[in-house]
Amino acid sequence: MSATTPHRAAPQPQEPGPAPTRAIWSLLILVLVLLVLLIGTGLVYVTWRHPSLGTPLGVAFGGVTFVVTIALALARR
């Protein structure tokens, strides 16, 4: 080694970063949206074929929405 060249340490291996969480969340959200659309389409079809089920299905949907909203609100707290 000459006097003009500074000593360089060997590069340290970098630790692997976190898993590609953005891609995982994007796929999870896509799957959930497709699932909701599929269930919604099924409920619309059942309500169309059997109009008397409209009120019970609407109440059930409202109840599920309420429970999910409360769970998300408590989780963010």
C-alpha cells in the first residue's frame, strides 16, 4: 500500500431488508376487494331472485359492516 492511498475496509454485507410488504399489502387488498365484490354480486343475485330475503340480507350486511368498523376503530386506538 502506498502512502497516498487510504486504507479501505472491506464492505460489510448488508442485512436483508424487510420483505416486500408493499406488494404483499397490495395483493391482500386486491384479494379482499375481489372477495367483497363476489359476495356482493351473490347477495344481489339472491335478493333479485328472492325479494323477500332483501331485508334480512340488508340487516346482516349492516351488522357485519358495523362490527368491522368497530374492530377497525379499536385497532387504530
